[in-house]
Amino acid sequence: MSARRPQAIAGGVGAGLLAGGLALRVASWPTSLVTLNESLIALGFLAFHLQLPRPAGVRAWIVPGVACAAALVTPVSAFMSDMAETVGALVLVPLAVDVVDRRLLRQQAPLVRLNCLGSLGMIVAIWLVHLLTPPNPAGWVEDGLFYVQRTNEAWLAAAIILLYYATRRTSARTNGEAASGSHDTKSGSLTTALELVGPALEQPQVMHACS
């Protein structure tokens, strides 16, 4: 397989997920299905992001940076309010794989303790946000907390990603590479990328009522 083929496949899958997510936004289907549009749009962008060669440097911050900027520039936009979960995923998944444990996309053994601590930190953080957000927010600080509260599924998804890899068994080849200090400088294939976010974003949206 040529080096560019996984990127081309990821591009096609990402474009399909984006199209599906946008189509769901205008579909007349039950709300339980339409609400999945945020996850599909997030996965569409992440399919591109996770294919960046690692270490990605400044490029690793493009997707989360644009997502944060869009939320800050248009805080009263109905579209951006609806896309809160998407914004959260585009910030928190890159945070998990490019900051908490950069080994996840280099096919190396994960840092188990760091992943567990990172996962616990994310769960505690969104719990605190829920505690601090008043029922009727007023002012930009409370409005900001309310917006972050709407991203709770993304926090849980990022936490599950870290826990999934903290408990994942690695092959002898992977462990051997980690022990010798060798590592891939490119991200994994499309299979690796989708395997990374798939289990987390397949979670039932049991907390959607809080959004």
C-alpha cells in the first residue's frame, strides 16, 4: 500500500462523515437519530486530524484552535450552540492524543498511569463544570460554563479513549520498539485512527439531557 493511500481513504471517510452529519441536521427523523449529527461531524474532522504525521508540531493545534476560535467568535450563534459537542470533541480528542499521551498514535505502548490520571482529570473537570454552572446563567463567565457543560459527551469520549488504551494489551513487537526507544514518526493507518475514536464515540448519549 502506498504511503498516500491511507490519507486518501481517510479523506473519503472524513468527507462522508461530514456530509452525513450535515444531512442529519436537516433531516426530519426522530431526535434520537438527528442528535448524532454532532458526533458524525466531529468524526469527519478527526479522520483528517488523526492522519497527520506525528510529531505534528503546530499542525496538531489547527483543528482544536479553529474549533475554539469559532466558539468564542460566535458564542450567540444557534449553529455553534448546537455544535457544542462537536467543538468539545475537536478540542478534547486532540488533547488526549497529542498532549496527554503522544505515544497513542505512534503505535507504542501507552503510558498507563498517565492515561488513567488524564481520564480521571477529564471526568472531574466536567463534573466541576456541572457543579459551578447556575440554572440561569448570566454574564460571559456563566455563559461560558454553560457552553462547556453542553460538551459533556466529548469529555467522556476523551476519557474513555485514554482508559481504553490504558487497559489495552500491546504486541511484543510494540513493546520491543518502546523498550528500544524506536518509534514511528507518522500516524497510524486509517484503521488505527478510527479504532482510536470509535469505541468512545459509540457510547450511548445518556447525558444528552444535560446539553
